[in-house]
Amino acid sequence: MDPVIITGAGPVGLTLALALARQEVPCVVLDEGPGKDEPRPARTVVLREDAVALVERLTGTPLAGLGLRWAGWRSMRRKQVTAKAGFGDTDPAPLHIAQHELTGVLRTALAREPLVRISVDSRLDGIEQEASGVTARTRGPSATWWRGSYLVGCDGPRSTVRKLQDIRFPGRTAVERYAVAALRTELPWTDEALLHRMPPWRTSGPSAGEIVGRPLPDGVWRLDWLLPPGKDLVTPELLVNRVRETLTGWAGGSPPTYELLDTGVHTVHHRLARRWRVGRVLLAGDAAHLLGALGTQGFEEGLLDADNLAWKLALAWHHGPRDALLDSYQEERRTAIAARLRAADQVLPLVRGGGGLRSYVPGSTRGSDALLADGHLGRGALGATGAYADSPLAPGQLAGEVPVATPPGTPVTDVRVTAEDGTFVQLRARLGRGALLVLLIAPGTGVWDRKHWVTAGIMPRLAAAVTALPHHAELLVAEAYPGAAAHTVLLVRPDGHLVTALNGVRPADLYAAAEAALGGPTAAATQGTETAEATEREAGAGAAAGSR
């Protein structure tokens, strides 16, 4: 079968290529550039734990040495600290990393991957698709025709793929603008990010704005200054003045020495593509959505697009077209992004209103500061990544379903599990392989060798039920899971989102949930259902015999 064509060699396109290759799907990545990225210290991204784990799992490279996890976060207004936050095991610190460092790790991993080919200096010029596949035409030094099974546009805000498919991209232009500088210096807050609103050294009014400071390794800081509305030119003199003024204000006297490494202007747009799929052509990342006002991080949403799409595309590539499964990519991811955009639109007038009655509402200052912190830290409606609670892949009502601390449609907690080979691993380490995960909660199993309990109790019945599922599944065991009682069985998608939690071994319910998570009945559905029902009858007969 023809490979998947990915246009765009940014972090999203490279992540998708790696995720597909890990599931034995060959890819061709069309890279407009020369195959390497220019170092830009002022172009950085903030990644939360799930996104970090995804990249590390795909590349096999720890990101900790390339980026910096913040020791804490503080919000300030004028001279006062209005809020402080620390990070721990239950609330891991975000990772702040230069984008070229992240892309470099992905490119290095892809260089070792025989299933992925990167074609440099290849600019997409045309797309033709029919029922059996897609043909892409490129121009430039490597101009040619490429034949693929599917094509995914990861080619950024000005996506050629989106334009060739005549997909509308409505939204708001220049929602916010920031002047950006990366510099090496010493600040009073070591390894601690901060949001400073209305700094006392600036006069009141629309130019007073706010400053965000985020540390990087080796004493480097990225500073962002909110600019007033308009299209005024940001000159080098303006940026240098902002740097000196800010460092002087924070030092409370003469500014510390600094080395200016990079500057830029970051303009935030809010847009959402009307469609993310046209037949065998799909969109991901900035080609499908743009967000980022009020401190929200839109970058990692593109990585989550790749994670969501990869296992669905791999299933369709290996086992034939699955329209319902591929359609669910748009429904799940577009709904999640739309929720964040709506939240930002609702909050913007409150945070950026700049006067009126809101100025006299008690607590409004604290409320707007808290909302901004939520955006930066990935919390609340503004910052948190959306769940797939209303996914078309949800199984519906199941008789044996029970609640756990993880609601269906949200990422599972990364507990320690025993794998099928008897080794102890983290649950996240088993994701991204294209397999469903079935997790049994069995207290006490961690202190016994697997050979002593794998054939005892409910394990044989559960193993038989897992074997009968309509897709390959891996059976794991954990001593505990938040909110789950003993003998609870969790069904987890290949991208780590919970499908359902069941009260004990219920083969028919487990099969129905797995079938729904795969997009509906398959050709083997009737046979699989009969096998699940037979397993259920055998389990019932065994229980009856035991009672006698």
C-alpha cells in the first residue's frame, strides 16, 4: 500500500511521521526547506506533561536537558505579588524549550527511521485524489509526483493543503501582539516564570500592558511584552528600551548585564478550519487551528492532533477504510479546540476591557490575574486541554460501567503496571503502539511474580475476553488506580484516553466498548460478538460451578 504523505516538516508533521512509523506505516514528509532549522532562541514552546511524554516516547530522548522545568510561577500587579504556584508530583511543572531544539530531536529520531522519507526543497503545488489514494505534485529542485494512501496537511497557518481543498479558515486576526526578546541575564527569580501586569515603571493606559518572563536553560530568559492594539512598527530601539526598562525595574536600580540573543514580534490569531477532512486529505496543527491569546499555548494542541490521528490513520492503512474512525478525528479535536477558543473569546473582554464598570467590581483584578495564570499554566476552561466526553467513539450506556477518577474521554493517569512479559512499566510507555489497552486493577499482584497469579482468579476469563476483542489489545495489571475498586477493568485507547471502566470481567460489555472505540462494527463483528457472548456464558457457568 502507498505511504502516507505529510506536507510540512515542523514539529507536528515530524511527530505524526514518527507516530505512524511506530505503528509500521510508511510516510513521505514533504519539507519546503533545506532539512534543518535555524536556531531562534526567542521562538519557544511550553509543553505540559502529556505532550512531553508523547515526544519522549516517540524519540527515545529525554527533553529535560534541552528545556527547563519551572520551579514555580508568580503573578504580580504593580509591586505586589498576587499569586504564587508551585509544582509537584500531582501538578508537574511545564517544560519550556526552544522550538528548534524540539524539532532537532524529532529530526534525529526520524533519521534512524527506515519507514520515513523526508524530501527537502519540496513545495506542494497540487493534489489529486480518488477512491484508492492521493497524488501530490511538488515544485522546486525536487519537483515530482508523489503517490500516497492519505495526505495530511501540517503546513502551517498559510496551508497550501487547506487552500487546495477549498476549506474555509474563519476567525479573528491579530487578537494580541507581543514584542519578544531572548536574553541571557540574572533575574531575581531563579527558574521561576512570572506574569507582571501594570509594572510600576510604566504609565497607565493601553501601553502599560504586561510582561511575561519565562526561563530557559543556561541563564536564558524569554520576555514577552503585550503591545497596544494597532499595527505600529516594533523597531529595534523600542525592543532595546523595553529590555533595559524592564531589567532596571525588576532589579530595583541599575540593570544587570545582559546578552541579547534574539528578538521578534509574536502576533496571535484565532482561527478554526471548517473541515479537517476531505476524503483522504486531512489537516493538523496550525493548518487546522490557531489560538494563543491570554497566555494559552496552542503549540501542543498540534502535537495532540498528531497523537489522535496517528492510531486512527494506522488502523485504516493496515485494515482498510474506516470512515467513522477518521471522521472522529475532526469531531474530537475540532470540538476541543473550539471550546478553548470560545473560552478565550468570553474572557478577553474581562481581562483586556481596560475600564468601565469592571474597574469597580470588587475582586475583578484578582479574577483577571487568575484567568491569565490559568491560560499560561494550562488550567481551567481557558488553559486545560479538552476531553472527548461527547466523542462519536464513546460506547454509550453499558450495564457494567462504573465511575473512576478519570472520566471517559480524558487521558488516563500514568500508573505503574505489569506488562504481559512480567516487567514493571509506566502505563504511558504502552501507548502509541496501535493496540487497545485493557487494565485490570488487582491489589497485591505487585508483590508476587506474574506466573503465580496470571492463571488464578479472574485472569483466565479476562485474558479470553481480551483475545476475542475486534482489535489487538494488550492486557496489563495495576495494583491501584485513582478511584477504582479491586477487579475494575479499564479499556484505554491507543492515544491514552479512557473508553470505559467496567465492574469486573464483562466480555460482552468489553467487546461493545472496544468496537465503538474503533468506529463501529467491522466485518468480524458478528463472529466477535458471538465469541464474547460465549465467554460470558462460560464465565457464568464457572461461577455457578464454584458456588456448588
